[in-house]
Amino acid sequence: MEACSVCSQPSKYRCPACNKCSCSLPCVRQHKEDSGCTGHRASIAYRPKSQLQGETLESDHWFLQSAPKFEQPVGV
């Protein structure tokens, strides 16, 4: 288990934007304030094939599932 990047306690959470560890909501807020991190994963960030892991692929899958769906008009 990794330590919280703010207070060094055992972490429970990981920032989706920068992967920094945190242990509580106050530490998440402090991390965002100190680093200027948004806490939101960049949906179009490039990742080399060597960095693709299960949770990255799952996150990409859910991102694609949330995209608006357009139906092809009939007769086109």
C-alpha cells in the first residue's frame, strides 16, 4: 500500500488525473490546491502501448460508452 502524497498515511484513493495517492477528502482537496491538479483524467491523453493496463483500458471503455450515440438516418 502506498502512502498518501499529502500526509503520508496509508492511501485509499488515487487521483485519476495524476495518479497521486490520498487517504481522505481533505487530503484530496489539499492535493488539488497545492498542485493545481483538476482531478479529472484527460480523456484524449496519449498513452504508449507499454503503459496500457487493465484499469486504463476499463476507463477508456467507460469513456467510449458515455459518448453520445448517433443513429444513421434510414435510407442514407
